[in-house]
Amino acid sequence: MNLHIGVLSGDGIGPEVTNQSIKILTAIADKYQHTFTFQHELVGAIAIDETGNPLPQKTLNLCLEADAVLFGAIGNPKYDNNPAAKVRPEQGLLALRKALGLFANIRPVKAYDTLLDKSPLKKHIIQDTDIVIYRELTGGIYFGEKTLSEDGTAASDLCSYSKTEIERVAHLAFKAAQSRRKKLTLVDKANVLETSRLWRKVVTAMASQYPDVELDFLFVDNAAMQMVLNPSQFDVILTENMFGDIISDEASVIGGSIGLLASASIGEKYALFEPIHGSYPQATGKGIANPIASILSAAMLLDHFGLLEEAETVRDAVERAIDLEICTPDLNAHGGYSTENVGTFIEDFIENVDALHINT
Ligand code: IPM
Ligand code: MN
């Protein structure tokens, strides 16, 4: 298969981790006789610094032409505590999601057996956790009208959803549940929010199309509590944009490091793959950032194009690295493995996996 991949590695540790994914995708292409080409463009703070725009037209054009986008991270502390900043790096990512129509953000969360004691949560609580969060990504409060009064003492953000916006992401979540443990949990705040009541109504009406899926509902405050009390009760979670943002960071604690969590953002036409972590400015250039979230996002890219064996090979290699504690300091404080070391171990495993299987 020929794939033209647009690479937006962005800010902070984005380039370091994305480079490891490129290395892994290149190893996969060699092994399975595919041709993957990579073309880079700027996004985020680095794009603001160079062009004044967090999503320059050239970058958007690349994403519109490419078969898929591999995204690193964006953000720079110089914008975070400056409420007066007119342009922010995050606007680049939000504008890109909107422009590409990436309405579904898929975030798998799982507890790896060898990492059970890395999580601050107790082992018996997180054991066997295997969740996929379907987060709506182009609607809700993120994209509603914003206002700030002239005197700067009042502000508002509008949260709105349409039936169509809810249905298209809900169909994907129902289908995912069908291929898994057949349980779908809608997380909302239907006791307070009108938009949440619409979500419940629309999703409930769809349930008859998926009779094998058990649908239940949870208020987001309770869901946040359940996520740390009993996370293995969840199979597929469906939720709106902001709730999904928050509970997926919370859920990342289960895996032992946010540096493990991958995501795919999917629309009708385009797809983008990114780790859920941010640009981790304190770690930039130190070679300590965990590349696994980015590498697992690359595996989701392979899945997206039906390259299932290839994706499985990447996941096997990642699991081997984790089992052998070939991990960056977030997971192995004494191991001394760098971002590059972890990437190279995974690359070597992919290159030699057949020989390894013969030997075992
Ligand atoms: C994420 C990030 C983004 C979001 C930010 C960077 C705009 O936190 O992908 O989860 O809030 O969606
Ligand atoms: Mn987030």
C-alpha cells in the first residue's frame, strides 16, 4: 500500500516522539513491502513563531492532500498564563480538527499487567481494565460562540449539539462496542444540561439498531469517580467533547503513564493520529519523553487502513518493550532508556520478529 503521511510534529516533545513513530512506520513499510512517504509541516507555537498562524495554509493544504496525518503535540508555556494572547498554539489543533471534520476521537485505555504497580491506583482496582473512549471532537463547548464583555468582567462559552453531530459519533461507538464486550456507557450531565438530555434521547433512540449492545448512562461526576473506583466495569464510553477531554486524562492514570495513551481522530474523509499527552515543555530535548503513545497512535493509523497484521506487530513490539521494562523514566526511573532507545528497541523487534518466533 502507498500512503502519503502528513507529519505535524509541533512543539515541545512532539518532534522527538513523532520521529520514533516515523522510524517504526518505516520499519513496517520495509517489512511488509509498503511505501510510506512522510511530509512535514509546522503547527502550533512553532508555526506562530515562524508565520504568525498556528495553522498555516500550507499545513492545512498538506493535511487535505495527505492520506493521513501524524500529529505530535502542541503548546508552549509562554501562551498559557497570558490571557491577553490573541493567538494560541491550541487554536491550530482545534482549527485542524474542524477543517478536517474529525468528529470522533478514539482513545483506548488499558492496564498492562507488567505496569500494574506503576499506577498510583491499587493493582486489584485497575487489573483487567480495557476501555475505549469515544469523544465527540468538533462540537460542544469547545466550538460554541465565545463572548467577553467590553470591560472584561464577564465571559461565556456556548455548548450546543445537534442530533446529527451526536448520531455520527454514536454510530461509531455502538459499532466498537459490538466488536468488543458489547457494553456502551454514555457519559453526560443530563440532570443539569439540555445538551446532555439531547444526547440521551438521541443515543437511546439508536439503541434498537444495535440490539446486542447493552447501553447504560452515567453522570460525568459519577463517571469520574467510577473511573478510579472500578474502571474495569467500562467497555466503550461515549461522551461529548469536554467531558471526553477530562475523563481521558483521568483514565490515563490507570495505564501508569499518560505517555502510553494513543488516539485516532476520524471523520468522513480524513484521519489524524496523535498521542493524548501534551508538549511536556520541561522534558523537551532531554530524550526522556515516552514515545509509546505516539507509536501506538501510528498503530491506530495502520488499523485505519486495514493493515491489521502490521498494527498488531507494532503493538506486540510495544508490549515486549513494556514487559522487558525498556521504558523511559516515567515508567522506569532507574532503567536509563531514552526516547530513542525505546524507539530503536521497538524497531529492532519489528525487524526481527519472524526470527524471534522461530526461536520461541
Ligand atoms: C487533547 C488536548 C486538546 C484538547 C488541547 C491541546 C486543545 O488537551 O487533545 O486532549 O483539549 O482537545
Ligand atoms: Mn486533553
